[in-house]
Amino acid sequence: MIGAGAYVGFACLGDRVYIYTGARIGQDGFGFASDPAVGHVRIPQVGRVIIGNDVEIGANSTVDRGAGPDTVVGDNCMIDNLVTLGHNVRLGRGCVVVAQVGISGSTEFGDYVVAGGQSGFAGHLKVGSGSRIAARSGVTRAIAPGSEMGGFPAIPIRDWHRQTVALARLAKRKHED
């Protein structure tokens, strides 16, 4: 099913794919090279978007086509509204990407990765299978399989919780002084 106002181009879709209203699939990615003589030069985006079976892509989400290698969304992925997948991104099977997540170009998710709402991923990273990223986290380096990460920059979730509690205690102590 392709919702009203959605665009699909340069894409191969599997079975039982749902693309919701206003989504944009297969447009050019944000690819530029800097040249001191002429400024920014657009890198041609000649890849495709490959979407597996049983995938949902939420309203007003964007999936850029690859710059050379394809952008790939694996089987059984669930992508919420207002998500951006940059060029050459690869999602493994069963990934869940919650609202307002941005995944920069050439980042790869293993299978069953969960990305919490408003989290962001720098480009050219690998996020290991089974990893879970807390909402509003900023991922700036590779994540090992099975990791639970949070904060900015994203660190192991237990460390992030400890830091949050310590900051709250310091703020309370400062306020009481």
C-alpha cells in the first residue's frame, strides 16, 4: 500500500510493504564533495532503495537512494513517522526506528536494532545486532552487538543513568547551599 501524496522512485519493494502518507522513497541523498576551485560539487546518486518484505514506513519519512551501493531496509522493519534514512544506509531484519530519528549516510544497523525517538546517528557507523538506543541519544561511534546506549554522546545506559542521578544530586546540593 502506498499512501496519498507519497513518492516512490528508484526503489524495489518487497511484499506487504506499507508506505504511509507523504513519505519520500528514493530521492537523491545529500552527497557533496568540496573542491576549492568550484566549491561544493554534487556526487551523483545512482543507487536504489531496496525494501524487504513486511516493512512499514511512516508518514512523512524519507529514505534516500544510494550514492552507489543501494540503501537497504531489511524484512520486518518498522519505521515510524518523520524518520530520515540517508543514502547507503542499511537496516538489518526486524529493526524498529521510532519517530524523528535521523540516520546519516552509510550507517549500518544489524538485525533487531531499536532506535528510540529523536535519536541521531552520525555517518559511516556500524550498530550491532540487538542493540537498543535510548530516545534523544546521539550516536557518534560504532556500537557493539547487544548494547544498550543512551545520552549524548551515547554511552552505556547504566553509565548514562548514573551520570544523570549524579548531576541531579549536585544541582540539588547547590540549590540547598
